[in-house]
Amino acid sequence: MINEQIRTFIAIELTSEIKSGLNQLQTKLKSKGLDFIKWVAPEGIHLTLKFLGNITLEKVSKITEAMEQVVIGVPPFSIIVKDVGGFPNLRQPRVIWVGIGGDIKKLMDLQQRIDVGLTPFGFIKEKRSFTPHLTLARLREGATSKDRQAFGEKIIREAPQIYYEMTVEGINFMKSQLLPSGAVYTRLSQMKLQ
């Protein structure tokens, strides 16, 4: 059906080594009594560059073509996965994340190019500045202020230092299906950096 809608985003997929490291990190931070935390499945963790939301299937090929134009002249670059933190902070976290370092200028430039490249399709440029991160967990709405504070302190105390490097060689146009068991991600297309 041409009017069928799918939920989509543009992202950088992580190496299996990084996903394995994030799985180990989550395992170290999990403990009994923390049912107010929803952990992101490690195999689904990715670096989101632009969330598109629901689009019609007929837009998939046009967006793929636009993203192929975006990556022209963008060479591969290196990022570093390191540091554990929280939004808005670790005193009252709502989201637990791992930070991104490395060649941040090239990453920010790529994200800006994507933002601009998608405006002809009705996607509004982001008003907030891009904060590259990998989401490890979200604290559920029912988490109390005391729960949030205690978990933030646990992260400060127990989160091990992590450091992984990877070369970004492409971007991916992804589909997200929200199922009761969690989100399932499928690559619609891949654009290699040149």
C-alpha cells in the first residue's frame, strides 16, 4: 500500500565489538530492584543522526537518493565511544548514555548536511544543537526523584571506563518497528562515505 507509513531515522550503525562492550557495561550496571529502568537492547543501539518519524513508503527511494547526495565528498572518519552520563544530568537522570568523541567536527558537519539535505522533504532543521550519544537506558515515568538520584550515584560509583574506536564508513536509512518486546530496526538503505 502506497499510503502505508513506516517510522524512520538516519543513523550510524556500531561495530559488533562496541555492541558487545555496551552489553557488558549494561550487565555491570543492572541489579535487582531497578525495575524502573528500561534498558535498550545492545544489538539495537546506534548513533542517531536524524529522527524522521513516520513517512510513506513512496518517500523511501527519494530520501535514499537525497542521502546519497549528502555523502558525496565526505570521507570516512573516526569516532570514539567513551564515558557514561545522563540527561539532563546524573543527579536526576531520565536517560543514561555513552558519549561520543573523536572527530566530532566531521560528525557534526555530516549531521548538518543530513539536516539540510532533508529539508526539501518537509523535515524541519533541528533547533537544538546535536549532542552525539548512544542511549543505554531510559528511566520510566514512575521512577521517583529518589530512584533517579540513587541510580545516578550508582553510575558514578560503578560505571567502568570504556573506550572504543571505530571508523565511520557510511550512514544508514533505518526503519523502526515498536513491538511489545522492544524496538526492531531494519536497514532500508546504506550510503557509503566517499
